[in-house]
Amino acid sequence: MSKLPQVGTTIFTVMSKLANDHNAINLSQGFPNFPVDDKLTSILAKKATEDVHQYMPMPGSPALRIEIASMINKVYKRVVHPDSELLITAGATQAIFTAIMALVKEGDEVIVLDPAYDCYDPTIRLSGGTPIHVPLNDSYQPDWEKINAACNEKTRMIVTNNPHNPSGRMWNASDFDALESLMSKNERLLWLSDEVYEFITFESEHISAHHHPNLYARSIITSSFGKTFHITGWKMGYMIAPEALMIEIKKVHQFNVFCVNSVAQSVLTDYLPQVDVTQLGAFYQQKRDLFASLMKESRFELLPCDGTYFQLADYSAISDESDVDFCQRLTTEFGVAAIPVSVFNDPPIDRKHIRFCFAKDDETLIKATEKLCKI
């Protein structure tokens, strides 16, 4: 009997395969197609000949954890203890899986804000918990009335994603005030803050869980080197949590992956002091703005995008098809692959919105938008 009877192949795999089968431009799956920083590849080439090919310590390279703690202090003015509060993970998805498996048990409920990244729900189910899906409002912002109503004595965790995939929206200060109020009324409630796009933000400054010391004791923060440095194939991330929670998280981590790629850890240790992560937003904002300018002549309506490298578009002026059917036809007939947003909801909510990834080189964006403007 399947533990996840309703889970099939992810929409990302399905759409990427469809794009490959039809030679379409793939703006569906969230991976960049431009080169990584030359400094990074130079360090990688050097490290390949050094003695960095054996197991790292289970929590991660001590040197890398020190560099991450230093970066967090520079960016967020937060002091993180690298030995007891920081864990190197095989990407943010593994971090999320490990945290939920360690901290959620049979009978617990976990609030998930839809549309949501597709790893949250199955991980909660595997832990024995019950996902409670609460839809965001029509502007893809939290509906605190519904969130508060969903919270009860069984609620163990709330999972948030800010900046938000797939919508590209960000929380404002009042949202965090509401979260603090919610947690003050629910003493066993933990906060899992998925912040993989934390450095890819535009006009508004990202507000992080790191900015909320009142909640440190009950917050788990996941971050991604893959997203930050567009090295998604490296599957490198990290997690910040208070020592009491991290002890339990490490118990699962050591039997899940034990430790992660030693070469990548060594490379990132040398690379972090050489890069300013606060400059990444400007790079991706240029991509977002280029995509938006090229889409002005299209029949798509672009929705607000505060961060991430995704752009939602409303296609209701073009078709009344479901977003799944429209994305399939967009790929097979018009040669551009996108992701339907309804699949990020349980149950599905079809607002006639689809997601494009603009983390592509300019040539790809120009070719794709030429096709989209002809629809």
C-alpha cells in the first residue's frame, strides 16, 4: 500500500519533459540557464585537486558554518551559533523534509498556505501529521482571519514561504505582527520559514524570520545556496534553528543524508567572503523588468512580482481553458512551457494564472516573449 497514494510525478518534471518532447522554450522549471560566477568555478577547479573528497562532519563543514553565521550577521544583524544552531543540508527541500520529520508527529496538524511548494504536504503526511491547507487571498497575501480559524490545540507548525513561490509576493510588517500574535496565543506552535529566495527581492526590502528575535526560540529557517548563487544542481542549503530544536533535527538528518557534498562545502567556504549577496536582487530585477517590457504587447496580464525569479501571468483574456490544459497547449502549440498555478493548491484553485521563470539569459527571454506576444 502506498504511503502517498495521491502523489504522482511533479508538475515540474511533467512540464519539462513536455517542453523537451516538443522542443519548446522551457520557462516552467525554476532553474537559470546562464553561467555561474567565474570566481565560483575557479575555486571549484582548484578544490578538485585538494584533499576535500571525504566525509564532512555530520552538521557540515565547521568553516562553512562560520562563514554562513558571518553572512547572517552582516545581512540581518543576528548572531547565530554555528555549532549549535546551524546545519548544512542537501538543498532546502531536504532541510524542510528533515525539520518536519523531526518535529511533527502523529496527530499533529500543520498549516500550509496555498498555493504552496509541493514538498510540504507529502512530508507532513509522511511524518504522520495532517496538512491543513489555508488559501492565500486573491492578491496572494496571507488571510489571517482564515489562518487563525485553522489554528487549534493540535496545530504544531505553520509553514511559510517568503518571498513566495509561485506568486513572487512578499509579506509586509503587518503580516509578521499577525504571526507573532498567532504564536503568542498558541504556545506549542512552531514556525518553519522557507526563505530560499531571500536575496532575490526588488523594490521592497525582504523581511526575514531573522528580523524577529521574539520568535527565534520557535522558528526554523531554511535557505538555499542553489537559488542564491544559481547553482541549483549542487543541491546545497542550510537551516537555522534554536539548539533545542536543532538537536532533534540532527537526529533525523544523520540518518537521512548524514552529511552533504564535501567539495561543494569547501568551495562555498572560500566563495562566501568574496560575494555580496545583497546585490543579487538588482541582477534579477533587470531580468524581471526585461521580461515585463517584452510582454507589453501580449494579451497576458502580468501580476505584481516582489521577489523570486518567477512571474505570474493572467491568461483569462486569451482562453477559458483550465490552467493545466492551457499550459499543455502553450507548450505543444506555441512552443513555450509554463507552470499552472492551480496544482500548488489543495484542493486546486484555478484563477487562470500561470507561472513563468525569468531566470534565463536575455536571448531566451526575447525568443520566448516573441512567441507569447503572437498568441
